Amino acid sequence: EEVVGHLGEVHPQVCAQFELPARRVCLGEFRLLPFLQHAGLRSYEPLSRFPAVVQDIAVVVDDGVPAVRVAEVIRQAGGPLLRDLALFDVYRGAPLPEGKRSLAYRLTFQAMDRVLVEDEVNRLREKKIVPALERELGATIRAGTVTR
């Protein structure tokens, strides 16, 4: 029953005054906090004002290892600097041995308090992520780093 905002059509004379396109235009104003509370969203994650470092990694694992398990190991080893992780390719075939597949992930690293340098991200990848994949899943790394 609480009003969280207003939504309406802009009068055609107002649209003409602001040189808006010759079609119907709506305008809305919302109080964000009550809107989100009623939407059921209880938390948010602040955005960093510092740029991200993006790298791709291809991991060779047994066919029976679920991709979600590989992602879990990467997330855990990557720690708080690993802001996002996405599977973007699955490959089977030569030159991979029978019963193996390559899973390629895009890793996004970002700090809330500083600009990350490439060396710091590379160390995290080589000292934490890769050893965790090898130790926990018997994985090997197929491809080198691609940085964006």
C-alpha cells in the first residue's frame, strides 16, 4: 500500500518543447529503497570505481568433472579479488586425450580500494588458482592468459 514512485505519460507539448521524438514518452520517478524492499531484494554489492583486469583460462579436466565444480574451485582460490567468472567454451577432441575436455573461463578481477596491476593478478592466478585446480581436480592448464 506504500507509494514508491510515480509513472506517467509526458504531455505532447512538453515533448515538443524538449525536441523529443514524435512518439509517446513516459517519465517515472521512484524512491529506490522502498521499491527494492518491496521487490524482495535485501542486499547489494557496491561497484568499484577502479578498472577490472580480465583474463581467460582454459582448464583440462576429466569428462566426469562438472563445470560447476571447476568454477567453485576457481572462485574459492581467487578470493575476494575475483569479482566474476563465466564459462564461455567447452572443447573435446584432438589434441586432448580421450575422456578429457577443456573448459574455458573468463575471470574478472577487481579491487574496491585500488587499481590492480597485471603482476598481482598473474601471481594470484599462478600461485593460488592453478595449484588449487591441479590439487583438487587433477586439472592441467591448456591455454595461456588473454588479458583485456
